[in-house]
Amino acid sequence: MIVVTGASRGLGRAICARLISLEHEVLGLAREVAELPFPALTCDVASYEQVRAIAQTLRGRSEKVSALINTAGIASMNLALTTPSDVSKRIIETNLLGTIYCCQLFGPLMIRNKLGSIINFSTIAVALGLKGESIYAASKAGVEGFTRAFAREMSEFNVNVNCIAPGPIATDLLRGVSSAQIAEIVSRQIIARQFTPDAVCDLVEMLLSPRSRTLSGEILHVGGV
């Protein structure tokens, strides 16, 4: 079983669709799961209790979790000085703590099998220091630091931990971002074009394959920086 957070839309939903097409068993987690075309459970990853309840259920069923993909995330494009404190708190809780909680609670299910892969998600905003994304970038910089250190902690259990940091991908997360802003960010990538969710799914597919067992603790930028 592969657990995918943020599964109701955007990259999470696209990744679930790709994995199902490859005949993987998928369990999606999201705050809203009505009418999703794959097995899914309601979960706010910012809630340790909610994540723990699902992990305990899977353990009780003796489910074999082979991978965890943490795509759940929120963003608020705003200057740090004008970002309300409750918005900052929610971004950090969802993006950083949510990733940590899921790794802490689903990680042991992979340790039990002595094999697994965890894929976290960051953003190009960290590497480029994008104006107006300070809080979002801070939360994802934490994810990158956590990924590197957690990869070392999990290596003895044969669980790889990596992080994908996309540039602007055509999903709901870009709603409200102008085409001029997107073009400016894309121009700073090594491969200066906007990618579709399929490009991210390709990278996820590679990281889940046996061919990637030599990779852990890596931050992989879609488009390059």
C-alpha cells in the first residue's frame, strides 16, 4: 500500500491516478474525500491525533505500507510583514508539522518490513528565495532539512527518504498567481519551461522503483535551479 497525503486535488490526485494506473494499491488522505475514485480517508495532516488514528488502524489490519508520499500543503502568496499570524501558523502546521507527523507515524509501518520509500514535497521558492512566499518557503525549507536528517535515521531500516521541489506546476496551488509571475519564476529554472503534473509523477515513479535505491536524502528540483 502507498499512502498519499493531499490526495483530493493537484499533485496528490495526479500521483494517485498514476500509481493506480501502475496497479499499486493506494490510500489517499485529504481533508475532503467525497467522490474520489480511489480508497481515501478524511485526515487533516496538521492534526497529530488524526494521522495517528489512521496509522493505528493500518497497523491493526497488518497492512503493508511500502511508501508514503507527502503532497499535502497550503500556500499564501503574501509579504511576510502583512501575513496574519493565524495564516503563518496554519502554513507551518500543515506543510512542516504535517510532513513530520506522517513520517513519524507511518514510518514504523515501513520499518516493520525493512523496506520503504518516503517522498516529501518542497518548492522552488526555497532555492530561489521568492518574494512574497517567505512563510511558505520557510515551511518547505524545514521539510528539506527534515528530509536530509530523517533519511539518515531511516537508512538502517532500508527506508529511503527523498524530497521533490517543483517549480510552478499547473495545479490549483497556482490559482491567483499571474502569468507574468509564473513566467518570471520559470525563467530562473535551468530548464526554463513550465511542467505539467505528469513530470512530477514521472519522478515519483522513478523514486518508487528499485532503480532508485541508491538515492536518499536528496532534494530533486523539477526544472533545475
